[in-house]
Amino acid sequence: MNPRNELGNWPSEKIQTVHLERLAVVYVRQSTLRQVAEHQESTQLQYGLAQRATALGWSIDRVLTIDDDLGKSGSSIEGRAGFQRLVTEVGLNHVGLILGIEMSRLARSSKDWHQLLEICALFGTLIADLDGIYDPSDYNDRLLLGLKGTFSEAELHIIKQRMLKGRLNKAQRGELKFGLPIGYVYDPSGRIEFDPDEQAQQVVHLIFRKFEELGTVHALLRYLVTSQVQIGIRARTGYNQGELEWRSPKRTTLISLLNHPIYAGAYAYGRKQTDARKQKQGQSRSGVVVKPPEEWLVLIKDHHPAYISWEQYQRNLSQLKSNRSHASERGSARPGKALLSGLVVCQTCGIRMGVGYHRPHAHNYVCRSRVSGRGEPICQFLSGSCLDEYVTQQVLAALQPASLELSLSVAAHVEQDRRELDKLWQQRLERATFETERAGRHYQQVEPENRLVARQLAVVWEEKLNAQQKLKEEYERFCLQQPSQLSEVEKKAIRQLSTDVPSLWNAATTTHRQRKEIIRQIVQSVTVEVEKESEFIHVKIDWIGGTFVQSRIIRPVGKWSQLSRYPELCERIAQMVQSGMTTDEIVVCLRQEGFHGPRDSKPITRETLRTLRRKLGLGTQRSKLCVPLADDEWLLPDLAKKLEMPASTLHRWAKRGLLKARQLADRYPKYWIIWADADELSRLMALRQRSVSDILHQRWKAQTGLGAAAAVEHS
């Protein structure tokens, strides 16, 4: 009797009582769901092994069938819940016999197969197939089982190689079919063609045009969401397979669309490979690496109709690469107030400088290549405001001659954008009208007697009517907000703004992102080099087109000693102090000689001069008042010197009203002028001997009348 036609009689002398006391497990597996559907004879034969287990002595309630792995490959244990369950049951000493139609059903990997053999040998579990029963702890059986596992793995390898070779040969002819992305379908002959739906095509064209304009996936996604643009996706499975489903755009969808070479008319095979080192547990698509075009297995250009050119596809890839956080290229404009983000290049290192926001309204450009690469100090560090201001001046000066042409281009671009959006709305309305009319025809064609069907069709018809009406209302709001053509008022406003580029730049409605985009249209890079630790920066602006402009600007620094003219400044201040010049006179001379403070490029003020003089140990000197004093009037410092008391005490008395004093309101600081004749001087000297608390207490008693009442009572 042939055991492959019937289960046959297996020798059962290896089966002992210890085996019968445990479970008999029938493991059922097919490699693919297609095999499950088409090779039912094999599946039935595997399920029939349960009968053989009962013939060998197991009761039917002690036979366990594990069929969790139907439709799963045996090349690896990953994703095979059934095999993992089998190993667990054996490890718990619950299994006496494992039955499989052949060894390849259990595993096609030598690693997984020998792991199972080791566990079975350790716990005394037998293994059976159509050829017989084996004891993994027996030398001869173990040798035979090992050979069967090796042959199963080799067979899998041969099958894979044949399949891969066949797929490659078919791909080299451009005939291998795969799931098509958005905007493409297969025609009846198997050729790749544009999606016959006009709206689906229009959306794809819009996506590529707007990405080339906006430069980032984030900006593109925000534009599509704001404009209520939906993407038509063909359903690949389900009852509505092949039908269009209109969905809101997603970032992953846009990234996949921009990276796919099919939109450039190219047929590609072997773009991706799986790197086992990058795979993560539980993530099915982890470890997938996209190879460069030169490493693709098959690349056939001009294979089918294209949405974009191959050159534009290459530009899109370069733009996506440059937009990465750690890219060396400038990339697209990013959020933040730094106008030159991604454009500033360190002259010393030759790499792009980063941006740091240390305060809400301040930013810096810093080169950290030496810090991250070699652990050395920061290469260059400079305030961003001075560099942004200089580049802005140069950009506005460069834009002035082309302002009129720019305004015409802006107007044409706005009108084109609005026309495309209006066309998409018209297509959505046309689709909604068709669906409504179709629902109405279905309702009208139903037999009146079939009331249940008629009632359901009426509900569908009403839903379509409501959706159509809602879409019309949304379209009307869109037309009010953004008409398809610019009005004369809008065109006039654009022309007026073009005549005054600085006003357009500084307008409250102009965002930081818009300013960045303007700069990136004409500026390729800004190379900077700080003169040691001084306040001077060498700046080179490389314009798009090959020309450049160089200059030397001043940056804020943190210390006086960083100023290039600091030694000269100290010497000049010492000379003028020794000559008896007042503070105001020194400030005027320093300004005339071009000296400035460290933290900004503004001229030196009285306050900055006082700070520097204290730092240099030269003291301070008050300027002489030009206001004549009346009889018995004193300047506060002079009176304090007369009374031999701290000036701060007199200042406190003046603020509390203990002195007859006034302030010069037209001067800064507001000098105190105090009246004090001989009697007042005597009073102040006496007052100096009393505490301030006593004085205030006496004033309070006098104001409240408590002092007079106490005197009357005493009398």
C-alpha cells in the first residue's frame, strides 16, 4: 500500500506509553493562500493525519491540529504563530508525537529545523511523516531527519532562484506586472496607461507642479489640505476592486509619489532591498532600503506615458534629499525667523552652518562641525540679525530693477493656480452630478412592488443629493474667496507693490517663509568668515547665475576686548580724561572718531562710556550743568559733600519729601536741586543724627492730630 495515496501502516514499535500519555500534534501548512485555494487535496491529506494518530493509539480528544500557518512560507519562523505554538507545546512536555505530511511542512530553514529537533530530543518527542516515525534522540533517525531538513532548505533555495530568474527575465522585457501607483492603470493588453479619470490625472499634475514651486512635502501637504484637494486611489482588493476612492492626502502618499520613477515614464525593477541589520521586530516594512538608480536591476526609460520628465524627477529627488535635517545642501525654507537658514556656509570648514534660537526674538548662526566631529571648540559663531539685515539690503537692491517683471509673473502664477483649482472643483461637481443622476435612475427603475429595495434606493438617492448640494455650497464659498481670475483691484495692488519692493518686504502680511523663498530665488549661498574674535565679518553672497558680491560688516560681540580698536579706544579715553574733558565731550569725540560699543554697531553713549571707564579704573565725571542755580540752591552731590553724608541718603530724603527739592525734567538723568539756607543746613545736620523711622513717626502723628490731642489731655 502506497503511504502517499493512503496513510498506510507505519511501524509503531517506537511509540511507548510515555508518548501516548501526551498529545499527538498534526501540523498543517501551505506556503501561499493560492495553494490553500487550489491545492485542496494536499490540505485534506494533512488534516487526514489526525486519523492516523488515532490508529497509532491516541484518542481523538488527545489529537491537536495546528493550522495557524496556512498561507505562510516556511523559510523563517517569523510570522508563523503555529510553528511557535508547536515549539512551545514541545518545550512544556505536552507533545508525544508530531505529524506532518513531509518535513518541508514543518520548516525549510536549517536553523529552525534543528532547533525543533533539539527540543524534541530533549523532551522525548517523536516526529512522523508519510515515510515513517523518527526518534530525534536516535543517531540514525537524527541523521536522516537532518538530511531531510537540508534537502528541504535546498529545494526552497532552488525554487526561489527559479522564481527570481523568471521575474527578472520578464522585468527586463518590461512585462512584469506590479501594483501601479496613483494616476496609472493597466489597459486590456497589459500596457501602463494614464488613469482614464480626468480628475485623477489633474491631481497628479498639480502635485508635481506645486512641489516644484513650494519645495517641501510639508508645504505641499498643507496646500492640498487647505485647498480641499483629494487624491483618487484605485482599490486593489475588496468588492470595489479597481474603482476610484477619493481620499485626503497623506505625507507618506506624497513622498512615495515623488520618489517613484514611473511618473517619469520609466519602468524600474529592483529599486528596493531589505537590509536585515535595519529590520525591527514587529514592523513588516522595516529595513527596506531604496537603492540609487545606477544599482537598479532593470531601468527602461520612455516605457509608458509620463507625467514629468526624467530631469524633473531627478530634481525632485535632489530636493527631497536636501530637505533632510542633516543634509549638507541648503534645502528648502524651514520654519523660524532666521532668513538665511540653510544658506550660510562656513568659510573655514566649507559646510552649512546651523541656526540656534537662544531667545524668542534672537538667533545665531553657528558652525558645529568641529564639535560633533572632533570634540573641538565651535568653529564660528555670529549673531544672525546683522547678517540677515545686510543680505536683505543686498537682495532688495538686486530686486529693484526686475520688480515690474516680477509683479507680472506673480499675477500670472496666481491666476494659473486658481484656474487649476477651479477645474478640480468643476470635475468634483461633475462627478457628484453623475452619481446623483445614477442613483435617481436606479430608484426610478425599481419595481413599485419591491418596497424594501425602493426604500433603500430612495435613501441612497437622498444622500447623493445632499452631498451634491453640500459640494455646490463649498464651491460657491471657494469662488468668493478665490475667484478664477484676478480682479482689477488685485492686479492694481500687485503692480503698486512691485514699484516699492521694500514696502512689500516689510508688509505685515508678508511671512518669514515668504521672505525666505524670495531670497532663495536669487541667492545660492552666503559664505562668512569671522576675523578671529573681532567684530568684523567677511561676507560673500553667491547669486544664482554665477555672480557674487563681497563685503565686510560689523557683528555684535560679547566683550569690549573683542573690538579690533579696543587698545586705541582705551588710550583715547585715558588721554581725554587726563585733559579734563567732561563725559559729554568725550562721547562727542569718540563718535566723531568712529568708535562703537561691543553688543551693537551703534555709537558710544554716556552709559556705555561710564561702564568702560569703571572697567578701566578711570572713574567717572559728571558733566557740568548749564542751568544756573538760585540763591541757597545746591546740587545733591555738592550738598552731600557739604553735610559730610552719603549722597544716597539725601536722595532718599528728597524722594520721601523731607527736603525742599526739585528735578530737572529736561535732562537725563534727572538731577536733584535742593534748597538749603543756613537754618536748613542746621536742620539737616540735626536730622542726620536721628533715625528715619523716628522722623516718619513724628510726621504721621502731626498729620493725624494725635500729637495735639495728647497735649490737651496732659494739660
